[in-house]
Amino acid sequence: MVIGMTDSDYGRVALRLEEYRVAHGISKNQLVAGANVQRTQLLHYLRGDVARVDLAVLARICWFLGCRLDEIMDYEPPAQNKSRE
């Protein structure tokens, strides 16, 4: 990390799972069962309330949905580009 910069200065990764789920008519119950995830864990992912994602969980979700990771997750750069030096 560059001195003087905080995590928010680097942008953020945003989960778009809820938007994808609704757009494709998939219920929460279907996703819980099909991706073999706990309901509470899924609810966190749907809200984008996950500090550290579990790659195995994301793989199961993508497998069940038949989607690519970039369809349910985006990188949002910071509003102002900070120095990378």
C-alpha cells in the first residue's frame, strides 16, 4: 500500500449477483440449493456485504448460474486516480 492511501483510494469490487439473479428469474432458494451455499452466506453476497469473498463459493455460484465471474462482479475504480508510485 502506498503511504497515505486507504483501501477506498484503490476503488472497490462490487458484487452484481442480486441484479443477475433477478434479471434471470432465479429464486434465492434455487440459488442456495443449486450452488450449495448457506442461505445467510448467500444473503451477504446478494447484498454485496462481503469483506473477503470465498472463491469456491463464487465458482459454485457461477457453475449453477452458467455465468462468467465478470457477469456478477465488477471493479469500480476510484473517483480520482491516485499516484501508483
